[in-house]
Amino acid sequence: MEGRVEIYHQGNWGTVCNDGWDIKDANVICSMLGYSGALRADKTFGHGVGEIILDNVNCAGTEESIVNCQHNGYNIHNCHHSEDVGVVCFSGM
């Protein structure tokens, strides 16, 4: 129910940068994974590897997928893996 956020794009797994990352963004990720929502939008799950796929993610919180949220575009970022985001999700009512 918690961990670093990684997304699959064009045959590769990559991470999401923490610029602008908040609970609305985390709620979209948790919903995508089948959870009820997010308890926290964390930055504490360690460094990923490979590409940083999204940066400056800005979700309303109701999108079906993180890729439907506003962002800089794929693989456009000014980040390092020390800025990779994570989420803590919850199940239930």
C-alpha cells in the first residue's frame, strides 16, 4: 500500500519527480492501483533508476490515470532521482 511511484512508458519503467507533487496527485496513483485514496504524498521511498518520466505533475484528483494530469511532457524534467515520489495508499470507506 506504499512505495515509490514508477510508470511504464514506451517500453521502460521510470519515476516521477516531486516538483509540484501533492495529495491530489497521490490520490490518482492510489486509485489507479485499486485503493480508496492516498494518506500521504511521500518523497521517502528511495531513489529509482532509469528515466525520470514525469515532472511537474498537477492533477485535479479525479483523473483515471496520472498521464491524464497536467505535466511537462514525457521525459522532460529538471530532476535527479533523489526527488522521486512515493505514495501511501489506504483501502476502505
